[in-house]
Amino acid sequence: MLLFFRIFALLPLPLVHFLGVWLGLLSLLRPSHRQAIANNLRQAGLYSPGLLIRTAMEFGKGMTELAPIWVRPLATVTGWVREVRGWEHVEAARAAGKGLIVLGPHLGCLELAGLYLAARLPITALYRRPRQAWAHTLMQAGRNRGQAKMVEPNLAGVRALLTALKRNEAAWVLPDQKANKGEGAWAPLFGRWAYMPTLLYRLAASSGAQPLLFYCKRLNWGRGYRLVIEPLPVLPAETATAMRIVNHALEESVRRMPEQYLWTYQLHRLRHGEMPPAESAA
């Protein structure tokens, strides 16, 4: 499998994305996959048959682009970022002597957004080990480049994030992830309650670091990517209010390019024994 990924990674990006389009369209033949996308789009008030198809196409691109992004040289893949909007927010935080809490949602090319930043400044990020050994080897080689440092999601990993922020470096956090029991709080997202991590809010309160929203938009026809960096307001100490502010910003970003959000992710699924708040999440 590793050999296949390394060979596939040599293909030019336009061809990689072209093949991804067909992979995504084929994925719609799976009723459960198609229904998961459609249900999430409907809940967000965004559903249309055309958007369902475009979302599947972008999902396929997200699958096929992993190999070249992880395998090709760092300078090559970061060179695919044709435009950067908002880098001045990174420079302003650095000039003020503040660390950066980088919020990387499941929007656009998540991997490339992190690598672009790692090529320019130190960044520490949590990661979950894949079940397959070959996938872990590939992911580690692809992500641990530039000034990136990957740490496991345990107490030592959280300490590493806080240490990085206190050194005025960057810490990467997924803002739209399903939290483990005891590690999150309920917050509204796209009209439904979701049990989401509170880690980023604890990091912000402990470090005074600047939170920024990062995502890489895929450009048409495999032309590359546009990195977008959006500032967030100063987050209040009260976690529930801070979560609403971050989730609102996330929703606004997704609505600008909904086809590139990972609508298959089961963020709103309920585990055994979980009970969301009784009031409406609207």
C-alpha cells in the first residue's frame, strides 16, 4: 500500500483532483454515505441536489490529494498555495509576542493548511494514531516536516500544546471535532447540539494566545489552493459563550464554501448515555 501511495503521489495535481472527482461521484453509490451528506446539508439549511454532488466531488479530491501532500517534498506542496489571505493576522500576533491557537476545521484541505504554517514557524498538533501501521508511517512522515511537532492526545500532549503557546509558537486544534466523554461541552452548530472539545478555550485562557481560523480552499481544475486566515474576537472566559462565538465563525466560513466541508463527519452523533440540552440549539 505504501508503494501505491508513493507512485500515485507523483501524478500532477490536476490529474489527482480529476481522479478524486470520479472517486467522489462513485461514493454516492453507497446509500449510507449519500444519506449522511444529504442529512447534514438539510440540517444546515443548505441542501440541494447540485450541492450534494459537488460535496461528493470535493470529498473525493480530499481523499486523493492526501498521497501527494504527504509524499511530495514540502517545498513542492506548499508551493501549491497560490494565494494567502490574512497572513497579516499571524504577523500581528507574533509581533505582539503572542502564541497562535490555530483552529483548523474540516474545511478544504486541512493537511496543507498545517504544512504551510509548519514551513514558516513552529507548530505543535495533536494527532490520533490510525489503526493501520502503513497509514501511521505515511502520516507521520507527511506531517512531521518543517517545524511541525506531532503529539498524542493525552495529558503530555496537552502540556506540549500549552508549552508551545507560552513560547509564542503555534498550537493546532480541531474546533469541530467530537469530544471524548468528560473533555467537552454541548454547543450549537448548524442548528443542532454537538458535544465539542473545550481544549482550545482552556488553552486560550491559560496562555492569552490569539485564536485564528485556518483553511485551504481548493481552486478549480487542480490549479492549487488559497489559504485563508480569519481572526476571531477576544474570547470571553465563560466557555459556553466562547464556544458560540467560535461556532458562529465556523458556520460563516463553511457557508462561503459549503461543498468543501466534510459533511460526512458524524459530529452530531450521540454515544450511549449522552443527552444534549433540552432547549433548542437554534
